[in-house]
Amino acid sequence: MTRKLRNIGIIAHVDAGKTTLTERILFNTGRIHRVGDVHDGNTETDHHALEKKHGITISSAAVSCEWQGIEITIIDTPGHVDFTIEVERSLRVLDGAVAAFSAVAGVEPQSETVWRQADRFHVPRIAFINKMDQMGADFGRTVAMIGERLGARPLVLQLPLGAEGAFQGVVDLVAMQALVWDGPVPVVSAVPEAMLDEAVMARARLVEALAEDDEAVLEAWAGGGEVEAALLRAAIRRGCVAGRFTPVLCGSAYRNAGVQPLLDAICAYAPAPEDRPAVEGTDPGSGASQTRQPSADAPFSALVSKVVASRYGALAIVRVYSGRIAPGDAVCLSDTGRSERVGRALRVQAGSETEVAEAVAGDVVALVGLKSARAGMTLSDPRHPIVLSGFVVPDPVISVAIEPKARGDQDRFRRALDTLARSDPSLRVSTEAETGRTVVAGMGELHLQICVETLKEDFGVEAVIGAPQVAYRAVASRRAEVDHTLRKQNGGTGLFARVKLAVAPRAGDEAGLLFRDATVGGAVPKDFVPSVERGIAAAMTDGGPYGWPVLGLEATLLDGAFHAKDSSGPAFEMAAREAFRIAFADSEPVLLEPLMRVTVTVPADYLGAVIGDLQRRRGLVAETVAGAAAHEVVAMVPLGELFGYVGALRSMSQGRGSFHMVFERYAPLPKALWDRAG
């Protein structure tokens, strides 16, 4: 396998210029011949009608291009927090990422979120400080924020040549030359005299930082001579691939300045698939650990990143980690054990596809014909099954009741929602048992708005929704016990099960069920104990006050009894459900509400009004940070108090304020407000 492939994601806060940067990359590599604009709705990656309408990236889009003989697959990810699942699953299948930052705003809240996601998957990054031509651009401040806010180790490879309206290009510290853009191709020249001292000092810091990290550079540096550019590039690559530091470049994607050196850096420093560690997984039969080397000769394994609808039917977008796959091959859906046959393999180019004869380790392709595939599933060779770790799907924080406008659309409406939920795991669809209403839950108001608009745009189904409702959770506040017996006899074999159960809060407010079996002497046969656990887990889904899910619980089976003829797994499961409801009601349950970390950026003139309004919304202001052009207010605010905040902030700040929010944690809902959850 050759080192001729790079799988790269573009990650950033909304409006940092990800899509514009992707568009310029495609233009410079000859993939497109006319540059689109986000505001005009004609970019290559924001191809969906709703992305053009809203001017934002909603769904991650993959495109391919070539630079210096290296094929680059780029995934342009959304910057809005409501679509964070798109970033999560993209980073899971990528080898590297370009993190874009606005030189004006610096490290913004969603930048921190996506950086942490990349940390979790150990994805090496290159930083690109964008918008150097805009008013208020500050390269040094942004580099400092990358180190302070993200805990990263920025390695500056370029200095900006001018700033704001005077921005002309960059000084390449590795080659010690200036690159000036007065057209599509930069003019290479000597470092301007006025910047020479600054550049010499910056290069010395670069060499010193690399000498601390790399023995080859240390040896050359200790010798006292000039350290060659080739030696520095090799060291930068080794450190970047290992994740020890983050190379930093700069430019203006909109003016196409700095994009070509960024492409050079992707080819020179970003990891190829074979630079990444062997992918780890488990044997679905034995549970034993397994690994797959990133080689086309290893047994086939791949992870499904997402499933999308297309003219071919459902497309499973997969990252091939090992082996090879071709149309007609059988694959095992390792999570379920089912085998299905691949109909077609396609190379995805944003909104279009091209058939390929084969995909090998390192490729990101779409497979047709896998009817049971879901996002996060593993595909593998049926003779060598493996289950790879997937990605974290965040719990929804907001829900609405939804129904089709026309009664005759009910079947199409349900099928369309099922398709959307299959494509987007963070969108949950359920039916209320009491009312029969369909409820969709998601990550925010925009997420649900896009869901409704997609139903109309893609499926021709108009839907109406109710008022948004917060997704509350419940926890126990104290230990409670119950001794419950299920006894039903209607002739013939009956139902009998006795369970003595204790429920208590989980230590450290952890989520999920922690179940313990403390029975002795076979009071509950071992075959029935898993049924008790299943019954409790099922009851937790709607066992809190007003039917809200229980967030976390410790449950202990203390004792029980069984009947030789009338006891069964279903009987113990039913008894456990009933026992849980009695015990949980006696545990003095507490309702929890989602608490959001809200960051408001607003001019100083409106700071007092914004802080006062946040406090009226039960918000707790954590900090205020003064910036050159605006102040930043960080506060913890209950989600239920933030509906309609966009309009309120616009009114308070005469349209000059903006805000971003992300889920922080659950917090107790005051008892006086419990009627909101009913």
C-alpha cells in the first residue's frame, strides 16, 4: 500500500469558513473550475436545498481531489452544535483534520467542542487561522487561545504578512521565504526587511520546539549550523502524526490566500491511513480483543459512518479499515450476525456518485444493497467477523409532537421519519402510548426545524409540530426497597415471580443502570436474573415522574422466590418492572432539566441588558471576557428558558449580538416548576 491517500475533515465553529475553505481547495486542485459562495448557495459541499436556504452546513459531505500526486478525501462538517453528530461520526472514520479558526473571533465555543471530539478519537490536526484579511484579525491572540483554551501545543509554521486590509500573504518559517498573493498563484520572494527580525526569532522558536521533540533536529541544532528545511518537515510530520503538536498556518480562504500552502501541509504532515494504529475491535462470538492492520491484504473490516437516501436506495457511507470490498461480495453485519451482499460501490462527490470496481483499506465509499445497515455498525468478512467501536450518540434535549398536515400522508410520513432517524441517530422518533402522538426529539430547535423542512423538501410531506418541550430526566434521591410478588392464574400455567429490590442513586451522578445480584441460596434462579435486569432497564425508559426516563440508577436484587411450574423469564421481567415503579416512587425522585452552556457575544453597550436577561432566565453567569470589538458572556442557563432567545437577543442588541449554546449537564428542576414537565 502506498502513502498516496489522505482522509481529512474540516472542523470548526459555525462561520469560521469551513465550506469556503473546502471550496477553495477544490478550485486549487482543479476539482471544480468555478468557485461557489456560501451566500449564493452554490458551493460544492452545501448542495442540499436546505443548506442553500439557511446558508449553513447541515450534513457532512465528502469530496475528493488530488494535489501533488496525493488523493485527498475531504469531509466538510457542520459547525452548528445541533448537528454535532455529523462531526462525531466523521471524526470516527477520518485519519486527520484541519481545524479552522477565525482570526477575528479566535477559539469559539463549538471549536472547543469539536476539538474535544477529535481528542477522543486521537485524530491529528493542522490548524488554519482563517479570515486574516478581516477587521480585528489577530494571529498571535488566536495562537495563544489554541494553547490556552484547547490545551494544545501549537507549532507556528507561518507568520501573516500584514493583517486586516493590509494582509498580503504569509512568511513560511520552514523555508524562510515570503508568499504574496496578487492572483491565483502566490509570488515567492525573500522575507521583507521589515519582518526579517521577527521571522528569524519565530523560526528559532520553531527549531527549538522541534529540537525538544525530535532527536534528528536536536542533533542538527546542537551542532550550531542552519537546520535544513527538509529536516524540519520530516520532524513536523512525525510530531503531527503522533499528535504531539499542532502545526499552525494562516490565510484568507475567501481571497484564496494561504490555501495552496495548506494543501502542501496536508500532503506533507497529515497522516496517511497506514500511519494510523491498527484498528481495535472484539470477536462477536468470544468477546476477545482483535486488531486489523490498515492493509488491503488483511481480512475486510469497515465501519458505517452514516446511511443516507439516494436514487440508488439507501447508501451506507463506510470507512474501509482493512481488506477490500467489491460489488457482489458478502459482508457480515457484525453487530447482528446477519450477512448481506453489496450491490454497488460508489465514490461520493458531495451530491453525486461514481461507481468504483473495488474499495480497499483507507477508502471512504458508499455501499448499496445493505438493507439492515445502521450508523455505527461494523461490516466485516463473514469468515473473520469483528466488531469495531462506534461513536457516541448524544441524548436529545428537546422534543416536539409532530403529525402530517394531511391525513392521507400518514404512511408516507411514518416512512419518511424512519428514513430520517436511520440517517441521523441523534434524531429519536417515538409514539406516546397514551395518546398515540408521534414525538421527535433532537439536539435543539434548529435540528427539529430542519427535520420538518426535510420532510417537505425530500419526501413531499408537510408536517405540523407542537410547542417544543424540554427532554427532562429523573433520578432517585434516596435508597428505597420493595418486596413485590407477581401472581396470576387463569387456568393452566400461570405467572409467578417474587423480587425484593433496592434502588438508590448512582455514585457520582453517573448515567445508566448499575445492577447487582445479591441473592443467595438460589432464591432467584440464575437463568431468571438477567430477566430481572431487563425488566428494570425497560421500566427506566419511562419510569420517572410524568413518564420521563430515569437517567441513572443503582438497583440491587436482594431476594426473591419462584415456582417450579409458573415461574419464567417473562414473569420475572414483569415483576421487576412493577417492583421498580413502586420502589422508584418511594425514592423521592427528582426531576432534572438540561443545563446549557451559553456563550453570548455582544458589544459592550448591551452587556448589562444581556446579563440581566440571562439572570431572569435562571441563568448563572460564569464569566465575562472583554474583546477588542465585543464582550463574551458565558452562563449556565436551563434549556427551558431559552426558547425564542434568538429573537430576544436580536431585540436587546439591535441585531448585533450572537450566541452559541451546548449541553453542559443535567441539574435539578425546582419543585415549583415541575408542572412544566407534566
